Amino acid sequence: MLEITPNYNIGTVDLVAPARDYNRYGPTSNVVNINGGRQYNIELKAEGHSGVPDLTPALDKLNAHVAAGCMHDSDARVDAPKCHEETRKAVQENIFSWITSGNMSPTSQPTQEVLWLTGPAGTGKTAIMGTVSDTLEEAGQLAATYYFSSYKGTLETMSKRQFVTTLAYQFAVHPALKDRLSSPILSAVRKNPAIFKMSLKRQLEVLILEPLRSYESDPASAPIPPLSVIIDGVDECGEAGDSSSSRSRQEDQVEVLSLILQAIKDPAFPFRVVVASRPETWIRRFFTNTASGKVSEIFLDDKYSPDDDIRLVLKSKFAEICRRYDLDHSMWPSEEDIAKLVDAASGQFIYAATVLRFIDTPGALPQAQLDIVLKIKPQDRSNPFSALDALYTSILHLSPSPERTVLWLKAIQRLQGVGRPTSSAWTLDGMFESSAGQAKIVLGGLPSLIHIPKANSARTDSQLYGADLKVSSSNIPSVGWSAGYTFYHKSFLDYLEDDSRCGAAFPGIGSDHVNRWLQDRFAQTLMCGGPEVPTHASLLLTFRRCFLDLLVLFDRSARRWKVDDGILSDCDPTVWLSVPAHIPSDCVYQGEVEARLYIFVHNNCRSYCLCNTGCKLWRRAISELPNGRWRGRSGWSSFDLLLDTFNIKRLHR
């Protein structure tokens, strides 16, 4: 007999089928199985509350831990590369053959649970994965996607932290899966809200594998349809500059691969998994040793005729440019010009893509831009990236001040990934600029290498704090407020980082020089009480909060650094020390700004001597704050402070 509490009115009750277990399928289902009895279709009319827990709050909690920018159809990926309609057909056919039948060709042996798409930088892996994702989605065969990306410069797309929760969310809302998995996934979140703070291995177990096992164990459950999971850019996973973790990027990448292996080893996991990455040593070692017998590989080499596909892309894009500029495509470019570009690309689609963006630079004649490219002579043919390096170097040399441009690019790269949330282009411009419009001059001529998208998928620092401070929309800059600087491809970041590549072309702009310049910009901003180029008064507090976050995060990852005492003496410490009281940080714990400044200003002082004037100024102002504002979490005793004053024993964070 079914007992109904006084809170419910029974509408209609229809017998459906015999049943043994009590269960309710899906958050909106009316089907109730009753242990030892039969299955009924019950229409419940709630008075006060429903008979089933409301899982909407759990869905909201799960959604709050989703990396939306890593899903293939997110707004952040609206301009993501895709294959030209007639290119990479053989690769795609092999992938789809593996997904549908477990074989990449009629004569191949049956493959295992993971397909690894790999190849050198710039060979079009992400474009292929994007096209495969779209095709699978159109066919109703896509379960979930995750695209790691380091060149976008956001922690969201680089971090592993939301990898599992993002996949779980996609399973929970998938049209073909939500009736099967939504309720157990969201119930797990409701029962264990701390799951988001647990290890990724535990998250995978609780949010994905246990719900799958629960569904599979029900004898009345229908089989889950054949679906695939697409994971791109594993080699780009890892939070650069994250001093809060002792783990390397390589270890993060292996952890992600271990999660995939953990999933496919579980009999309840029904999905085919396609993974794309560069053939890094540690990734190949994992697939060869740890995941031995579980992986099939597609390597993007000459057997897939990249030259033919690159030629097709070039001709198609040149035809489009000719239409827009009213040029005769039969006359320009010549077949010889196309052949030279194909030869220089050496199978690297990123070379062709960069050339086309450069030729299509706004305000420049396409013919003149192509002539510049064709005159570039690679220096070292033994280097597989020689043509690409020569192209990058030539584009940089076209800027009004090439060395300053490289310095800014490396500084942006240095600060990207250390901030949480992501630093907006507006924040970085405010810190970098010494004269109005300088950012546009230094970086504005590089639309083929770097750009500012309309918006990031995750909120930027200025966007976040501006909203908290209720900054008027009429004062918000139209560009750079809600997005950070974004590099078009990781290969350019590799070029910037490599002393034998960018360092050979710009030998004076090494990492030490970049760090010293950043320290000077931090110092100048402190002295000015805000950006050196004045900003609107209503935006000043937002900038100061963003700047202090960057200062602390940079200090966490930098070696002991100094600011000239004369600059410290010219500062007004109260301007900066008042900021945390007005708006708390989203990424720095309470009191950390004050505590780090207390240590930082003392770095110029000598042992067994009185403090310098600038240090005294700052330390006096900090000491006048309540202890909880700067000593609360430090554990510093009065004796520790005394020893530090005379540099007998320095304080540490």
C-alpha cells in the first residue's frame, strides 16, 4: 500500500508494469517503482512541496563549477579553427570509422577504448577535433567535449580543476542522457556539496562512474546510445605561474590522462573517447606504458597529404580576399606564389593561417603583404619551424618598436595564468602604458598574432570588480574590459619562450629583462596611485583592486625583488591600503596584500641598519592597521618583527 503524506493530492494513478525497486527516473519523471510491487505512473499535485527533492539547486551548483569556455560550442570558441570543407577528409574518415566500428580501416585490427590524435605543432589537430565535434553533434553522437587551451590566456581553459565537473554537467543535460544520468549526478551533488573540493579522481568516481553504475545495474534500464567524448589539447593543460601548487604542467597532463584511463577501465563507462595532443614525451610514455593496449593512434604526417589540403585552404581564402578587395583572382596570387607558400608551410596549417591573417591585415594592401611574406628567407632549414619562426620574426619587425613589442608580449605571457580571475586587456594596458594610446601602437599592428575577443567565457578581473562596485556602464571601455589579450596559437607562445628562436632574433629581451621591466611597472603604478595614464575616476578603485591582485600573484611566483626606495618614498601607502576595505579580493586571502607589502618594501634595507625612508613610510602605515589586517594569518610574533626590522632574520610568507 502506498502511503501519501497530507501534503500531496493524488491525481491519476496508472499501473505500468511490475517493479521490484523504488526509484524515480529523471528530475521531472512521474514514473515511480515501488519495491516488491508494481510500477505506477503517478500524477502528484504538490501543496507546499513536492514529494521528490528539488534538484535545481544542485544543477546550479554544478553549473557554477563548469568551464564553459572549454566546451566546443561555447561563445568563447565561436572563432575556433575548423577544417575547410574539402580538407582533412582522410583523417576524419579514420576517426569516424574508429568511433562507429572500432577500426580505422577495413584491414586494421580492432582498436581499444581511446583514440589518440597526435602530431607536431601547427598540424591542425584542434581544427580537426572541432570539425569532428560538430559532425558528431549533428548526428546526435556527441556526449561531451573539453578543449584545453593555453594561448587564450585564461585559467579556465588551462586548468584541470573543472575537467570532471564540466563533463558531468554535459552528461546531466544531454538530451539522450539526462533521463538516465541527470538525477543520480545531481543527487550526488546534493548529498555531497563538498565534492567540488575533492580530488579529480574522487570527483570522477562520484559524479560520473557511480551514476553510470547505478543506471546500468537497473534491469529495466535501456542501453545508453553510442556516444563519444572529445578531449583536445591535453598538452596545453596546466596553470603556468601557479605557485600555489608544487605540481608541474606535465604532472597535470598525466593526471588528466589517468582520469581518462580510470573511466574507460570501468565496465559501466559506455563512451568512445578521442584525445588530441602533441606527441610530448610524457604523454607518449603514458599511452605506451601505463595505458598499454588501450589506445589507438593517428599521427598527422605526410601520409595524410597536408600539402594538398594547405594548397586548397590558401586558394579558397585568397579567392575570398580577392572578392572583398575587387581583385582578379586569375591574376593574383600566381600559382608559383601559392607553391612557395605551401613549400614554406612544411605541413604546418598554422603557417598558412598566420600568413592569411597577415595578408588580410586591415588597412594594408593584400598584394604588398604577400610580397613581404614571399621575401622572408628562413635561416636554418634543419629547424622544422624555420619558416614559421621567420614569419613570426618578420611580422614583429614590422611594428614601430619591435623590441618593445616583444617585451610587452612576453610580459603579457608572464602575467597570464597567474591571475584568478583573468586579467583584462584594460588592466594590463593600465599597468603597461606610460603614455596614452601606447598599447594600440605597440600591439595594434599584430592582428595576425594577438587579438582582444569581444568577451571571455569567464569574467575578467575588471568585469568582476567593476560589477561589485556598480561601475556605470557608460564609463566602461568598449574594448578590453571583459576580455584579455588572446594569442591565436600556442606555437607563437612556444616561439616567444624559446631563447634559440625568439631569443636569437631579439637577444636583449630575455626573461630576466622582462621581470625587471614588470617590477618597474609595478613600482611606477604604486607611485602614481593608479595607472600612469589617468583613467576615469569611477574606474580607479576597480583598477587598484585588479592591480593589487596582480602584485600579490606576481610576488608569489617571483624571486625576491626590489623597488627603488626613492619611488617608495614618493608613494601614498594609504591609497593602496584602503582598497581591501572597500572591495575584497576574489583571489587573494584577507591580509595577504598588507603582509606582502610589509615584506616587499623592506627588501632594500641593509642588515643591522635602520630602515630606509620609503620602508619606514610604508611599514608605519601598515602597522597602524588592525593586526587582523596584516598579521592575522602570518603567525609573526613581536620578536619576529624586531629581528626583521634590523634584517637579522627576515620575515617570510
